[in-house]
Amino acid sequence: MRICLDTSAYSHFKRGDGQAIEAIGSARLVCVPAIVLGELRSGFRTGRQAERNERELQEFLASSVVRVLDVDEECSHHYADIVAELQRAGTPVPTNDIWIAALATREGATVITYDSHFDCIRRVGSRILTES
């Protein structure tokens, strides 16, 4: 299974949430969008354990099943299509999450998240996890 992590999924994984651990542990490919890295690192910089959090993130990213996803021209087309679909449906979704969905679409991966608004994005599969 190919998964694409949302920021909430990585955060829950690091806190030891069983659902996030199971989803990540059973994946053959774990995609981490550069957008998620930006969100995580901005949180690290405002927290008290920035160095530890960054070190743990680097260890996670070094895994052979983890791949960082960068935005490219193909992704921009998916993004534009998703934005247009959401506007037609009158369904707002945070911009960063649209980029995450566009990258997951490009990779054929399922978004793993705790944010229910991913259900509004029909062109990408999502697995909405619940708080334990």
C-alpha cells in the first residue's frame, strides 16, 4: 500500500497513536510531501524540543520506505483540478491540504490524516483516522 502522510498523521504517529503506527508500519511506500515538512518544521521552531523533533524527523525520512514528494508541473495540474472541483462544490479546504492531495493523486497514494475535510477531495483516496 502506498500512503501519503498529512501533518496530523505524522504528529499522531510520533505521539504513539496506534492507528497511525499501524498505517505507517503496514505501508510499502510512505510519501511525505514537502508541504508537510514545512508545517512540521514551523511547529518545531516554535516549540521547546526543536532539535529533538528535527533529529527524529531526519531518522524517519532516512527509512528506505519513506520518500519526500516535491511539487512539480504535473502536481500543479492536479492542484488546479482539485481547486476547481472544490469551488464548484462550494467546499473550502485549507490550501496546504489541497497541495498534499495533489501530490498524493500524482503518486497514486492514499492520504492518511485525522482531518475529515479530505473526504471533500474526491479525486484522491483518504483514510481518515480518529482520535484515540
